[in-house]
Amino acid sequence: MPNTPLHRYVVKVAGESGQGVNSVGEILAKSLKETGYQVFGYREYPSLIKGGYSCYQIDVSDQPMQSSSAECDLLMCLSRVSVHAYLKTLRPGGQLVHTLKALQFSPEEEQWINERQLKIEFVDAVQIAEDQGGKWIMANTVVIGILLKMLGLSESLVVRILEAEFAHKPDMLAVNKQCLTAGLNYQPNTLVPPQLAFTKLPEIDNYYLMTGNHAIALGAISAGVRAYYAYPMTPSSSILTYLAEWQHETGMLVKQVEDEISVAQMTIGSMFMGTRALCGTAGGGFDLMTESLSMAGMTETPWVCVIGQRPGPATGLPTWTSTGDLNLAVFGGHGEYARCVVAASDLESAYRLVGEAFNIAEKYQTAVLILTEKQIAESLFLTKGFPQPAPIERYLVPDSELSQLQANQRYEITESGISKRWVPGQSPVVFDANGDEHLPDGSLTEESATSAAMYDKRMRKQATMLAELPEPQYFGPEQPEWVIVTWGSVKNAAIDALELLKTSKPELKVGVLHYEYVYPVRTEQLLKLQSQVGDNLILMENNYTGQLGGLISQATGLQFKHRLLKYDGRPFFVEDVLNYLEETC
């Protein structure tokens, strides 16, 4: 399978933090998209303001894709350390362009270059930039010009994108245009421009290129969120930035709070008063929120939180990706109470799940935790638009019933576990929102029978919720021989691999069962597929222990014989899946 044609051309721009690698990658991705190609953008960067090594990779195709390749065809390096870090990601016959005088390779690297027949070219981009009156940092604009010429992209298109990038720095635009032109005029010595024989998308203006955090922010707006609270924490920080940029148009209160404890409590307070409020954090920040989460569980206050996952424990790999926080979301907090955990996988789900999460939170009066991850939060996805958002459903007592309310209806013991909910000021009838165990009107109790009855009432919501949540979604042939079980962004690499297998190995019948609603966990569809494929279920997760597999095992006793797990801070590349299927199936 390693030789399976991916039908992609892959460009990687690499350098140190502070060299503008992200800007180069985004401009290149936008230019390729505006030209009409399918693109997917992936970032790697260290937790350093300057130094280390980082890259921005763009996969280009005429076929839909939502994951990255492990190897690239064209590598542009702006620093020595990035050359040595990424040289071995070049495919056979690949091309390396670098801006480093007197660059030396180790004997092992020389052997790699010869075996793979790599083409290498030095470009004195710093000198070219300075010749145009620019500073050394503008070498990255020269690099953009070189890349765009190699890829055969329109100069006027790139200038338009460059003008948008420097709209807030008009004094820098003229010299950057000159550097761009100088790069376009550069005459390579050994490089061979690739022939991108990809069909271009019609009506490209109807497509959007954005990150998962963009989609979450748009989903919050469409879901009627009126307040967003957060303390900046990678990879969720840009949700705060995006919503702050739009707060004048939306009228949303967007507040950067001093710590995650206050974030959680302000969100709970806003929801208690009837405002749809959202908060966002990462795993370490959510640790601090769990005491407040338990309080929301006792007071049955709806609460929605986005958890952007990254590798832990502790600070871990703060700028890399993981799905290691599922157990944290499911079991975090003291005591036992109903909750729901959903997981985004791409732009569409990141946008849609925000509205669905609020409807669930308000219907069942419980916490809903939206899991995303760095791979979704910061990667660039291409989409033709978003689905119709879920209708906003508040599940508050209607005005017609307010005059008949009684205080003991707020936490009334019901078969479903769901009681009537109204907000302060909506009715003259008041109740206690008590963090201690309480009676149906919220007044304190420590009696055995009443405490157990209230505990049972709250926990019944979990069973009610489970019966009403959707089953996981299946992709693939009607009669599969193998089924990959996924959640989060790993779905994208699995489905991209299946699409490639349709032409390269059509006899291999593999499906994907994807969990978007991961807790409480539905298992009917999974067990139905297991009855068809037996032990040929493959658990695929971006964590060490297979956390979704653990939840499934608890619910069914099912043990996964085949497990494809990755936990090095990197996402699944499409080759990871192809190679595993080659070895296993």
C-alpha cells in the first residue's frame, strides 16, 4: 500500500517560529483555492514565540480531502533546523528549496537525498528582499513569489490576496509587492515546475476556506449565543478572537476572563439567568472548571463548554494534537450526574454541533461538552457551505403556564428525570438553586430517602438522553468485511483512505463507523455491524488507551482485537491508514 497513488500534490513551507511560516502557508492555500483546486492546510509549530521549527503543509487535489499526507513533493525551508527536521518527509523525486547559505547535510542525509533522487536549490531570498528595499523577514514574501511561479498561479490573484493580508499595514504593502514580483521573476537552476493536472472546481467563489475554530464561532452565532467567556488556551484561543472581531455585528458579549474557574462560573450564571452562554478551553483549563461543572450538575443548570484537546498530561505538547480528553469529559468532576459529550470532526460538525449541544443542554438541564482538537481547530478545510442550523429550542416553561407554577416543580421527581425550568424574573414563583442536596423546591435535605430519590431523578436523565441521541454514522459498502470505528478528526483520514482504496484496491471492503455523540454511547449500530464482520473491527483513536473503545467495552463487553492508535502529538496521515490496512486486512 505505500505505493498507492494519493492523487495529491503536497507543498510544505518550513522555518522557525517568527519567520512568518503561517502567513506564507495561508497565502499559498488561499491562492490555490482561488485558482480552483481542492486544498487542505495543516500546521505544525512549537510552543515558542521564536525559534524551534514549524511548518505549514498544503495538500492540493481535485478530489475532496480532509486529512494530510505524511510526505510532501515540494519543501521550502527558511531555516537550517527546519531542513534537518523535514528533509525526510520528501517523497522520491521531491524538490527542496532553501534560503540558507553554506547549508551542509550529514552523510545520512546525503544518502537519503541520493536514494530518493531529490532536487535541491538554494535561493538567496534575504538578499533579494533587501535588494527591493525590504527587511530580512520579507524573504518569506520572495518565497511566496517563487512558490506561486512554480505552481503556475496568477500574479494578479496573489497580489489581491497580499493586499488583503496587509490591509492593516498599508505602509508595508508596496515593498512586499516588490518582493513578491522579485520572487516571481526568479529563474531556478535545477527546479522543475510540477504539472498540476487537476480539474478545477467550478463556481469556486461558492467555496469557503476556514479553520474549525472559525466554524465553531459561526455555529455559536447561529445558535443564538449571547455571551462567550474564555481564558486563552491553545488550541481554543482563536474562537475568542473570532467572536471578538464580530461582537459589534452580533451584539454578543465576548469576555476574556482572568482564569478558567471564573469562566465556568460566569457561563453557569449567565445560563441560570436565561442567556445562552458558551465557554471554551483546553484540557488543562477544563481541569479547573470541574468543581463548577459538578455544581451545575446538582443545580441542573444547562452548561455548554468547548474543550480543544491537545496532548497531556500537564502542559504536555501544548501546540500539538490529541484526543486524550474523552475520559476527562465523561468522568471529570466529583459525584455522579447526567451529561452529554459530543465530538466535532470537520467544519460541518464543528458548526452544527454547537446549536445541537445547546438544545440538548436546555432540554435535559445538564452539561454538554463539545470536544474538538488542535487538528480540527487550526487546520484549513474547504467547504461549500454549512447545513441549516438546528432550530433554537429553549425548553423553558411557556408563558401560558407561568401563573400556575409551584416552587416544588423546579426539581420535581419525574419518570424522565426532567423537571420544569424557568429563569429568575420569568415568574414570581421562586426556588432555591441549591448546591447541597435538596428537595423538589430546592430547599436543603440530608435525609436518606429523599436524598436517594433526588439522586435517582437526576441520573434518570442519562437513560432518557441515551434513548433519544443519534446512533453513530456509517460510511462505506453495505456488506463490509472490515469496519473502522472512529471519533474526532481520525474519521477524515479513514474516509480519505477509503476513497483511495476504491480505485487502488476495490476488492477490500472497508467501512467506517463514526461516533459524533460519544457519551452516553449508543451501540446498536456497532453491534449490528459486528454481527457481519465478527472480530474485524478496527478501533482507531488519537490517544494511547483507546478511550472510546473503553466506553464501548463498558457498555457491551466488546473487546477490540484490532487497534490503530497514535499518540505522538501528530494527527493521522492518510498513509497511516493505508499502511495499516495493507498489513492487517
